Amino acid sequence: MKLIDKDKAFYGGICVALQCISVYDYGSAWAEVVRAVGFENLKHYVTKIEPEEFELIAFRKYAKSEFGRVVSTPKRKRNE
């Protein structure tokens, strides 16, 4: 999956919204946002493109509780 810059900005904005939602531990709202943008698309973004967002949006927690999916923590890039 190749994302263009416009898509990256979109998913970056979605991650900001999900950060706010996760602060209040509102899993059902988190799930609705993710369903709207597509679980697999967001998973790709937070595991391959911006892995630091993975923890910020509590992806593992809500993927498990709201979607019943176990998602591994992304590996950090070598140059970090």
C-alpha cells in the first residue's frame, strides 16, 4: 500500500483525533473512527509509516478490545 502525501496528512489527523479519544478511554468512539477510515489502512499507517503513533493512539489496546485483533508493536526503524 503506497500512501501519497495527502493520505499521510489525513491519517496523521485521524491519529490526533484518536489520541484525544483514547485519553478519555472511550473505546466505542475510537472504534467508530477506525471503522470509518478502515482498520487495515490505519494499521498500515501506524505500523509502517508512523510507528510512534501506535502507542499514542493505544492501537494495540483498542484493536484487541474493540475489534478482537491482536496487533504486534511495530519495530523501530534502524536509524532511530
